[in-house]
Amino acid sequence: MNISNKYLTVASLVLVLIVSACNQVSPPQPPAEKVTLQLKWVHQAQFAGFYVAKDLGMYQQHDLEVDLVAAGPKIKPLQNLVEGKADFAITSAEDVIKYRSEGRPVVAIAAIYRLNPHIFMTMPDSGITDPRQFPGHSISYSSKDGKLQAVSMFNNLSLDMDTLTEKKYDYKYQNLINGEVDIATGYMTGGYLRLQKLGFKMNVIWPEDYGVHVYGDVLVTTESTLQQKPELVRSFLSASFEGWRRALADQNQGVDSTMKFALEADRDLQKEMLSQSFPLIETGEDRLGWMNATVWNEIVESLSSSGAINKDNLKGKLFDMEMLKQAYEPIL
């Protein structure tokens, strides 16, 4: 064999090997893990961080396929969680404690709203601007949480809840506008904004100003998920809070992502909702989602003193931040 034929043979062999390698089928990638998050209410900017995480592929980067399920008046997020219809849920801190007191093993893994958006509203000309003026008036509660916060506020101020006349809640607040009810609860990120859009400059009483410290939207899973799928929990938290950081740092992006889900296609409303949420979520204390035992203990004591729970029935952990801490490790 001459030298030219020898090189031709070697070159042909190399070409065959290259073609063979190119034709080899890559091993299939495992499918993304399907995860369901049961929201606390309808799709709106209240949940902007989760929309951003889904919209910008942050869940996908963690090999998660996340379904964000809206709630409504008849949907109980924790019920869907314990029945296995969801892997995670957003609910109130009060509901977490009540479920635990009933022996249902749910665990809070992060607090989205570390300051609670629940407020009490009165009409501008009512003259009612302080909870000490509430006795003798009528009130409607947007949720059980609102009523429990009223109980806590009244206890702190040594007021008698029996002096209030409770009336049916109207989510459009027509009974408040028409003077059929004197005081109504709602969210400063929701009902308050809608009344503002109607031109009303409402009087606002915030329970936080009267010693009522309650986490708002809390992210919850089950004990079994936390114990058996810690990596799933860590990945979900990592992607979710990456979404929240982006939504708060770039609120235009937060609104853009929200508008792909929002029930109310009112961009200005969703933008204002996210803006109002910012100081309730990013408090400047610790990291996003952080919780502490003191606040949880205060909520337990408040629910216990109101008769809503028997705290002796509380067993195990109400909250666990281990996976949240691990989710933050890459950016420490």
C-alpha cells in the first residue's frame, strides 16, 4: 500500500466513525415532573411571582411542569392539598393552624405575604377611622380570616366583639357604599383598589397597626411530600422565589406575566395590585418567604383565645424552612 492510499484508508475510517457517532441516538431526557399549585383565589397579580416563574421558564429549568390552579369562593385550597389534588397550596396562616389542630398534616414552607393585606374599610364621611369607634356599628367580613383578625384586634384593645352587628359580605361593596353596613373587611391589594377606581377615598384601619401580626399568603405542602420528596420541594421553592424576585425587581415583567393568566384583563388594576403587594412581600427583613416562630406563636395564641382552635391538639411542626434555606444556597 502506498502512502496516499494509506491516508485515504485512514481518512475513510475516521469519516465512518464520525458519521456513526452522529447517527447514535442520544439517551432520552426524563420528562419534567408534573406539579400542581392550588392558588388561594382567582388568577391575579397577588400571585405574580408564580406566573413569572412559569412564563419565563424558571420551573422548566428545574425540570418541573407546574400547573397553577385558580380558586374561588367554594374552593378550599388545603382541602385539595390533603386530598392529593395538589402538591402545594397557597392559603392563610390561620387555616394552616386550624388544619393542624384537626390532625391534618399540612406544613407551611414559606410566607409570601409577610405582612397581611387584610384591612377594615369605612366610607370617607363615616367618621370611623379607629377600631375603638367600631362598637355599636355593623360589619361584614370578606373571609373567616378577616373576622379572626377583628377578634385579635378587639382583644388587644379590650373591646367587646358582641357590640358589633355582623352582616352579609358583598364582594362588590354595594352595601358599604349604600350605607347598609358601616365597616367591611377586604384586601388592600384587592377590594380597596376597586373602591379607589370607583372614586372613593376609603378610611383604612390596618390590624397590623394594632398589634395583630399574621402572615398573609402562605405556601403549604404536606408532611409526606416534605419527607419523601425534599428535592421536589427545594426545586419548587428555588424556581418560585426566583420568579418572585424578578416580579418585584421588574414589575412590568410581573404584570406582563400576570396578564397571561389574569381573570380581570385590567392592566392598570393588576399593576397597582402588584405595587401595593411589594412592601407586604419584601419587608426588608430577612429573605423573601422567611418565617419566624414568634409570629406563628402569636397567631396560635390569638386563635386559641378566640376559641377557634384548641392549641393542645397541635402536634408536630406548623412550619419548616429547611428546604427554603437550601433553595437560597446557590445565591448566598
